Amino acid sequence: MAYDVTVIGSGPGGYVAAIRAAQLGLKTAIIEKYDTLGGTCLNVGCIPSKALLDSSEHYHNAAHTFATHGIKLDKLKVDMPQMIKRKDEVVSQTCQGIDFLMKKNKIDVFKGLGSFINKNKIKITAKDGSTQEIETQKVIIATGSKPTPLPGVAIDKKRIITSTEALNLKEVPKTMVIIGAGVIACEMGSVFARLGTKVTMVEFLDSMIPSMDKTMGKELQRALKKLGMEFYFEHKVTSAAAKGNAVAVVAESRKDPAKTVNLTADYCMVAIGRSPYTEGLGLENAGVAKDERGRIQVDGHLQTNVPGIYAIGDVVKGAMLAHKAEEEGVFVAETIAGQKPHINYLLIPNVVYTWPEVAAVGYTEEELKAQNKAYKAGSFPFKALGRARASMDLDGVVKVLADKVTDEILGVHIIGPRAADMIAEAVVAMEYRASAEDIARMSHAHPTFTEAMKEACLAATANRALHI
Ligand code: FAD
Ligand code: NAI
């Protein structure tokens, strides 16, 4: 069997690359070692986590805000097996959607571990040990990532878990310690805290979601505290040990290592980042190089050091996001087909699906300061909006950063209701290099949450927000 393009890995990077390659008339194969297509994102990432976030949000509202809305419920109860079953159904339907897309685009799907025999020959080893070989002109490596382990903490997948196991817990834990206060900690922590778990986060740095604009972390911390979460910042976990149905976690203060914190919980989830996944790929057989962090090294065209072999998504440098992987999939397929595509990495939005949601695009205020860039900032709180009062979603703010001289929007940071959807306006505005005044002068439907974006742009342009 001979192909123009073979994609290894069927996550959002891989399957999108395969579809675009097939659309461009290239004979395409895709190899996936798991039973279902869709990768981390569909099976154990974006989709199942959002399904549980939505379910737990409904429960939380039923328990805490329905009465104020004039809706009374008796005997409210969490049915965890049903919640997990619904999540599994969402995952299964979404994965089947990828099967359909592969068939529709006449992409050959191979189930098994893909490994290089040489740069143009790939071996596929199925679960039963049987093997087959295919020949290919080009290869796109899209093998994704896996949770980063923490030295001294043995993940037993029962009591000491990662997000993968957290998505399948059969009970609502009474207590959970989460190592890390990044995006997985905030999202999965929200799921369980809303269902009644006492969640404690232990974070190495001095704030949550530390790579985002500092205002976002501060606001999010306030919102998550309302769910009863506790936080230890600037603390380093030195050990976690499971004993029976409990886990004992020890963390030491980074400021004063003599001070330690001892925590006990039903579960401990490790969420300290993800690492590129290249095990079993046989990169050495094709001579593909990795960088110092174990990522596949690529140039500006996402081509590895071996001509004809490309790599995309979590396994290469850059943000570990599904939509970043997708853009790279399209980019490489089009490059192989002889086109000259482009990705504007600055304008890949970043979203945390807590409630309130956090969404951002462009530079943070800290980055602009570090660049010595002359900028101005405008903010607008959701609580000043009629729409937010109507839905009782008063927490949060839109912050717009614009060039002090030209007024061009340089960054937009939103924490608030529907921030994940609202950020699209900022992406479009920045892609077309709009000024804050451009957005401020456009009509935004009333009453909507998007009015906060217009008002923040008014504030950034000339400190002339109308409703505050
Ligand atoms: P992956 O999706 O990891 O897919 C790689 C695939 O390659 C896997 O199926 C793997 O089995 C397969 N594979 C590996 N090696 C081989 C081999 N040798 N042969 C054959 N197959 C192989 N991102 C967002 O943008 N939004 C979110 O809301 C979001 N939520 C997330 C929630 C969680 C809990 C997690 C863990 C991640 C989340 N992410 C989210 C990140 C997102 O899932 C990843 O950025 C994305 O899946 C990366 O896509 P990818 O195609 O590079 O790799
Ligand atoms: P993360 O990088 O978001 O957060 C990890 C956190 O752990 C950081 O704050 C870091 O300072 C901290 N940390 C690192 N080592 C530590 C230690 N030894 N002790 C205590 N804290 C420590 O990584 P996370 O949350 O694991 O998620 C992995 C990736 O998955 C993210 O980078 C993100 O790209 C992706 N993801 C995206 C989502 C989204 O887009 N909504 C949702 C979930 C995951």
C-alpha cells in the first residue's frame, strides 16, 4: 500500500490534517493506536471535561441559584453513574463523527501503533501483535501528549490520579488535593467542587493559571473560593502516598522550606502539565530529532530535520490546545500540497471553561510591560451590565489592552459569563488590526454580554465607558 501522506495519531491535529490532505487530492492514511479516533481531545480531554463541566454546572445552579429564580426543587441529588454515562455517550458520538469524516473523505484508517521502519515506510502493530507495513511519500506526526509525572509521586490511577481517571470517577469524592493550579486543576477542580467535594490546590508558583494575565488569575481565584476551594501557592509537593482509601500529601513552602503542609484526601490529582508523546514511534529509524524538552523539533514550516516528515500539535512546541493542533494540521496539509499557508500564533485564543469562563488573546499586560511597550488599558465589569444582572452572572471583567499611540488592540482578557464565545470578536478584531475605537463604535446588541467588550474598548480608547 502506498500513500501520498500518512498521519500518525488521530487527535484534532492528526484527523484534521488527514481531512485537509484528502480534500487536496492526496491519497491519505491515518494510524491510531487506540480503539477510537479523536485523540486526547475527544476521548479524555476537551469533550469529556466539558460534558462534566456542563453537568456539574447544572447541579450547582439547581442547588444554589434556582431558588432565587423562583424554581423550587426537592431532594436534589447527584447521580454520578448517570453523569458519567452521559459523558461517555457524548464522547462516543463525537468519536463516531470522526469515523464518518474519515469514510466521507476516503481516508484509510489503520488501528495500531505506528512506527518508522525508515522515512518512507511505516509499520503498524495491532493490539493482537499482528503487523503490516505501508509506504508513504510524506509523514505527519501528530502523536500528542501525556500527563507529566511528578518525581516522588507514584500515580497508581486509583487514588493518585491524572485528569484521565478523574473523568471516570464513580463517586463524588469528599476531599481532593490537586497538584498544580493550571487549567486542568481549575476545570476538573470546578467539576468536583460544584458536586460537593472539598478541593485543595497546591501550586508551585504564586497564582493560579499563572501563564495568563495576572488579573484573570486573581478574579478566578475569588470565584473558585466561593465554591469552597482552598489554595496553597508557592508550595512544592514533596510526596504523596496512597494508603487504603486515602492519600497523604506533603508540601513545603518555597519561601520557608522548614514549613510543611500535611494534607489528607480521598483522591490526589496530579495536573502539573503535559509532555510530548513519542514512545514507540521509532523516530531513530527515520533520524527525526527532538529538542531539549523531548518535543519533535520543527522549522517554520513544521517540517522536522528530515525532509518530508512533519510534526504538529502537542508533540511540537507551542500551546497545547486542540485548535492550535487543528490549525497546524491544515497548515501542513496545505504546505505538502504546494500552498503557502500562514498561522498567526499570537492570535490563538486561550480559554479556561470554569464559571465564570476565562478567555484571552494577544499579549498579557505583564508581557507588554516586559517589552517596554507603551499601552493603555480599559476594563469593564460584567456586574454593570443589564444582561448579567438578569442571569445573575455578575462576576468578572473584560480588559482591553491597546497601543498607546495607534490604539491598535494588543490583547483582550475576559473573565465572565460566555467569555469563551466572546473572545471570537477579539480574535477577528485583532486579525484585522482593529483599534479599540473601531470596536467601541460598532453596535453591540442589547442586552448581551458582548456589550462589556464594547464598553472596555470605550474605556481603553478615551476612558469614556458609558455605563459605569
Ligand atoms: P492528541 O489529541 O493527544 O492525539 C494524539 C493521538 O495519537 C492519540 O490518540 C494517541 O493514541 C495517538 N498516538 C500516539 N502515538 C501513536 C503511535 N505511535 N501510533 C499511533 N497512534 C499514536 N484543548 C483545548 O483547546 N480546549 C480544551 O477545552 C481542552 N481541554 C482539555 C482537557 C483535558 C482534561 C486535557 C487532558 C486536555 C485538554 N485540551 C484542551 C488539550 C487538547 O486535548 C490537546 O491540545 C489536543 O488533544 C492535542 O491534539 P493532538 O492532535 O496534538 O494530540
Ligand atoms: P498547566 O500548564 O495549565 O498547569 C500546570 C500548573 O502546575 C502550572 O500552574 C504550574 O506552575 C504547576 N506546577 C508545575 N509543577 C508543579 C509542582 N511540582 N507542584 C505544584 N505545581 C506545579 O497544565 P495542566 O493543567 O496539567 O494542563 C495541561 C495542558 O492541557 C495545558 O497546558 C493546556 O494546554 C491543556 N488543557 C487545555 C484546556 C483548555 O484549553 N481549556 C483544558 C485542560 C487542559
